Amino acid sequence: MYRSAGAGKPSSARRRSTRTALTYDARVSAASEQQQTVAGAVGRTLAAAGVGTVFGVLGSGNLVVTNALVTGGARFLAARHEGGAICMADGWARVSGEVGVCSVHQGPGLTNAITGLAEAAKSHTPLLVLAADTPAADVHSNFRIDQAGLVESVGAAAERVESAASACADALRALGRAARERRPVVLMLPLDVQAAPAPPISGEFRVQETQDSPLIGDAPELAAVVELLRGAARPVIVAGRGAVLSDAGPALERLGARCGALLATSAPANGLFAGNPWALGIAGGFSSPLAQELLPQADLVLAFGATLNHWTTRHGTLFGSAPVVQVDVEPAALGVHGPRAAAVAGDAAAVAEALAAALPAAAPTQEPRAAVGWRMQAIGEQIAARGWAQEPLAAAEAGEPSGAAPPVASGAGEPSRAADASGTGFVDPRTLTLALDAILPDDRTVAVDSGHFLGWPAMYLRVPDARAWVFPNGFQGVGLGLGCAIGAAVARPDRVTVAALGDGGCFMALPELETAARLRLRLLVLVYDDAAYGAEVHHFAPAGHDLTGVRFPDADLAALGRAAGAQGVTVRSVEDLGAVTAWLAGDGPPSPLVVDAKVDPTICAAWLEDAFRAG
């Protein structure tokens, strides 16, 4: 648990909050059995500090500390592979908003988790990884590697239990650092220190550190942004992963209402503005045709917790020449992807609130000041009528705006689906995803792996909020989606969770189908199965390259799901989705359903060309 020991007031000159004391505490009762070891003390202390869910794979190096966590009240969920375990902790953290925890063996246990650790670091997921380590003196151990150097090389932080006397403080410090810095922290647990007798820890154990309250930004920086807003007629707010981490959605919507802005997100922040009538969805390669028409007309772009990289800006073309304001809690992120008219080092929610307060409120009977620019009835009607679900499928294939550039209401109803390519044993992935969106309950979580298919769920599967969208694509590692989906399903068992995977990613994570079945999760494993690494096929086929190594024989993934203890169905047409409807209506104990959707391998996603332009 985390308790603030007193909040400071922001300086009127600097508009920054003063540093506050942050306390990490744990009330731990004395061990009633034999003398407790350091491993037991660390586990019990972390459980008492609020760690309630732990994912991992047990080995000789981490069994005692993990069992102590369970004794202290945590639940341990065993994965089949450390790569799956750390992804489960990542997905759980993204959905729950709390620090995810993973436990692994020393050496190969940690190396197995490194790809997932890199993804969590790049996505700023707060994780605590408990990693056993070889004793400092055991220089010839076959498990010995530079674990601290390894984890730091992928962007995680390394901490260490230094001694029996400091062990509980070390553990609480690592837990607090993961929460405070919004990043993975790997706590090394040397075997010799783990086995040492622990000093008495009965009573309240407390470590106090200092932490900045949410950073608001300097007054001159904010004043410059306010002036830009006052001169803008068509501002756009783009929220990224940092806005999700700071829970900035409501504050950004208030700011948008004050300045008459349209709202958009980066792909990782999808869902942050769900239900807002002025939200255009994702900006970038997954932008709807309407967003591609309107966003280039912006005369000011405000990016909150979004770096505006080449994905979000379509290689710098999406927002035209509009000046850009960037707000980010990490000063090093400011201006990384291009010049900025203004840059504010600050928390997304705090800065949005400060800017909204500095702008004049609209009169009760009037629309916002900039309504003549953006928030007009005609544009509102277009946003309501021209989301991805209403656009012809040809628009998704071509990736080009389907309407005229001027922002006027089209008045069009549901377009024809004449471009549906289903047939001859394959289902069109766009038609498939649209049909599933209609079948699934609105209250759902969607986790998306990496691969050629990933645009379809981003475009066509709605999510109710940003915490219902798990997008482990910061590192673009294939095979991470299933583990993240399992963690997400554990965090929100009340929701149906969709794991959207390609067949390549499904095979990489295949052992975790058994984990999902064993945990009896309400998990729909949706496999876009083109029997290939589709991205490579579509990228290299036009140049005549040999594709033998990226195409595979057709496999029965539904049968593999059944073999792992889940349900399974093969889908070759929309009519086959009746099995999903029956699964949703089932009144028995939950059980995952693997949907092996044989998708048309000739359909190439429009966003793929942009993806390979980036390397």
C-alpha cells in the first residue's frame, strides 16, 4: 500500500508541486513456525504491502519467496513459460492500473522473460519482477549471467536484496519504484541472501522516500500554450499511453470542451475517449477515412503523453503543417520526433486541468468558443456516421479517404459490403471482425498481438475505455498477446476478454492455452489464421522473393485448443460464428474458446506499407 505523508502546495511562480513524502509500509506478524529466512520475510512483506496477484514459473531459486507471498495472502498463478508469465503480469497491470508482479528463476528463468520485459519497459508498464540470482561468490555457477546489466539493457531498472538486514526495505523500495517510475523493476534475490535467517520483522515495517506530486509545468510554458489555444480555430488533442497512465481522459475531455478541440489517441491509448461525440478514434495508420480528412485541417495539435512518432503521424503527413504542443512527464521525450511550438514537462492530467482552468468557459447557452471551427453539428453528424464500422470495406483495404475533403455531413446510411472477400473456404478478416464486434458484449477487454492482422481489431473491435485495450506493441514482439490477454482476463473476470492473435503468435505462445484453460477464463482466443507470417508475405511477394520460410501448412488450431482443455471452433464464414454466440450464452463454468478463423490470405492491410517504411 502507498500512503502520502503530506501533500505540498504548488508554487505560484513555478506551478510545480513540491516534493512529498511517500510511505511504503507493511504490517507483518511474527513467524509462528521455525526461524524465518530472508526469502520468507521478503514474500510476507510484499504481501502485507498489498501485492495480491503474482504470475510466474517456479524453480528452486524462487519457490520459497513465492510461497511466502501466498502464505501472506497473495494468489499465485502458474504459467507454462516465463515469457508468458511476464506478459500476464503486464496485461494484468495495464487493466488493473496496479503494479504487476512476476516471479522467475535465476539465469534462464530471467532470460526467458526478457522479450516481455522489453515490451513492458517500452510501454511504461509498472512491474515488479522477483528474480532469483546466483550468490556473488559463486562465480562458476552455470546460472551466472549479468542479470542487472541484462535487464537494464532493455529499459528496466535493476534493484537487489543486499543483505538480511536490508531485505524488507529493499523489496519495498523496488515495489515503490515500479509504481512511481511507471516502469518494470527487477529485484535480484541472491540465493545465499535468500537462505539467510531473517531478523525479526514483527510489527509495522516502513520505508519512506520522496516523490514529486503530479508535475504541472512552468508558468511561462503554460502561458505560451494558452496563447496558442486562444488563436486556434481547429485544435486537435492527441492522447497517448502517458495520458492513460495518468488517468487524464476526463481532464482532456474538459480541456477539449473549453477550446472546441477534436479528440484522438495513439494506438496504445485507444478507448481513452470512448463514447465522446467529438472523438475521431486512433490517429495514424489505423485512422478512419474521416479522421484522415479532418486531422490535416487542424491548426494546432496538442499531444499529451504521446511522442507523435511516425506511426501516429503517418510519417509526418497526418497533421499537415499545424504547430505542435507536446506535454510529457518525461522531459527526454519532448521533441524527439520533430520540432515543437511549445513543450511542457508535466503530467498529462495536471497540465490539462491547468490549461482548462486558464481558458474562458463558454456561456451556459453557447457552444465552446471554437465551435465555428470544429464543434459544429455537421461535423458531429459525420463523426457519428463515419466510424470504421460504417465505412465500406474497400476504404480499409485502400487506406484512402472515401469522402470529400470539406467537413460536411454525408447523410449516408450503412454502406454496401460489396468488397467482402469471403468465400472459397476463407473469411474476410474485416467482415469477421465486424461480425464479432456485433456479437460480443459491449463490456469487453481486447488484447492484440503483433502481426499483419493487428489493424483489424484496432479498427473494428470497440472497447469501453482505455483500460480495456491492451496493445503490447511497443517492442513489436510477436507472441506476447496471449499472455497479456490472460493477465487482463484475470484482472477483470467480469468482462469477456478477446485475445486477437495471428497464427504465428499463437504458435509462439501455445503453452499458455493450457494456462487459460486451467484458470477457466472467459477468454475468446481469436486467431487470424492465414498459415503464414502475413506481414512478410505481403511485403516481399511483390518483389518476387522466395516465401517458403514464411508460409506453413494449414494447422488445426481449434483442435490444439481442445487438446489444451479449451473449447475450439474453426471459422470459414460468418455463419460459423454461431459457436461464439453459443459460447457467450453458456451457463456452465467459464472455459476459453479458441476461434481458428481461416482468413483470406490475399487481403493486404493498408497500414502495412507504412509499417515497413519505418524499418
